[in-house]
Amino acid sequence: MRSNKIDLKKKANQIRDWVIDVSVRNKAGHIAPSLSCVDILVALYYAVMRYKPKDPFWYGRDRLVFSKAHGCYALYAILTDQGILPKREWERFYTCESTLLGCMDRRLEFGIEAGCGSLGHGLPMAVGIAFVAKLQNKKYHTFCLMGDGELQEGTTWEAIQFAVKHKIGNLTILIDSNRLQAMDFIVNILDRGENDKVNKLKGFGLSAVVCPGHDVIKLANSIKAARSSSKDLPKVIIAKTTKGFGLKCMENIPKFHFRIPTERELRMGRSYEYCE
């Protein structure tokens, strides 16, 4: 966990700037799903998680399983900012001069805990990691950041049932609820409306905290409370986000799931304060 003196809002905007600049320059297409989770990740890495940037193999570190692995650009930027991931790797991402993948793979030396390219299977891995920690009486906490489209996957609900049955309380599930999966709104596919996620989770024995997904201060406070809770069940935070948040041309537009904005589109500007 980093210093509490960090201006989280300013840091989130700086990370957003970096994601946009590197992605557009290197023509990396999954910009929109990366932008929706910037604030969640900034809250985690700069205010909540326990880890040592100079020792990514430290056994006592908190674990993050980043299940929506195609939206990894923000995580790459943060790991670079923290000095864990080499700057050259991130700045040259999506070129032949970088070893980083467009859908992230496990690289512990870079602080990446799991490969989640087969989307929807991050939560089962996170449940397994947290269960082992519980059995071994270890103090580290496991977080899983997933997209709301993953709530349509059978393995997600199997993992939740297991976690509830075995009272895995050292796990926090963070749902990037941007209401889009790939090229359509989830309500047009399987979701049944605004309260569907909350009601499903309740039916499986979990209560969820719903939080504004681009208020990094509220996110940090909610995640801190989840991490410190002694309740012997997984904690769930639904962060209500906007896909493509930050670029006016991209926000909440399905076609931008994997698409580089044109120069004309970029001239529409950014919907937040630009940070030099």
C-alpha cells in the first residue's frame, strides 16, 4: 500500500492520460475496457493493497487476479508507475519491442498474478488462491477484478458457491460494471436490468456494495472496508462505470470495444482534467 498523501484523483487522471497516449500511439485497440477500470485499480494500488514494489515475489503481498485481462492497459501503466514493470515494456506495448501481451499473462516479476486470457475464469483462480491462504492461515488478501459480462459465465457462479460454502472471507470481488460486453449492452444479452446483479448475488448468499466507479475516493474507502472486514464471506463491490471513460468519443459506445479513435474523434476531447 502506498502513501496516503497521494492525490488519488490526480493519480487516476495521470494514469488515464498515459493509457490513452500509449494506446493510441501504438495502435492498441482495447482502450475502452481499460479506461473503465482505471479508478478501481488506482484505489487498489495506491490506497489499499499491501505489496512491495521492489519485491514482487514477497509472499505476504495481497494478490490481484485481473480477470478482464483484455482491459489490462491501466494495470500495465500502474505497475510501471510503481516501478514494478519496466517503463520500456509499457511505453512500447503492442509493438515488437515489448513482451507484454494484449491480453495479459502471468508474469510475477512484473507483478501480474494470473493469466486470464480465457475470459471468465479469473474468479475461480482467485477463490483458489484465497482458499489456500485461509487453509494456511496466511494474512494476505485476494482481490478479483472482473467485468460484469463475466457474471453470465457458469464457472463464475460455481466459484461463488464454493467461496460461500467454505466461508472464504479473505476475498474481495470487484465488478467493473460498465454495462457492456464486447459489442453490445449486457441487458440485450442475458442481464435483466439494473438490479439483476445484486439480486443474483443475494440469491447465492452474498450482499454487494454498489459504488460510483469513477469516484476513486469512495472506491478506496469501500475497498478498505471490505479488506478489513472480519465477515467470513467474500465481499463484493459493484463499481458503476462507463466504458471508455475519459474520451468523449468513446464513452458508452459499443463499437469502441476494440477500436482506435481517429484524429477527428480525438479532437472531441477528454471528459476530465488533463494532467501534464
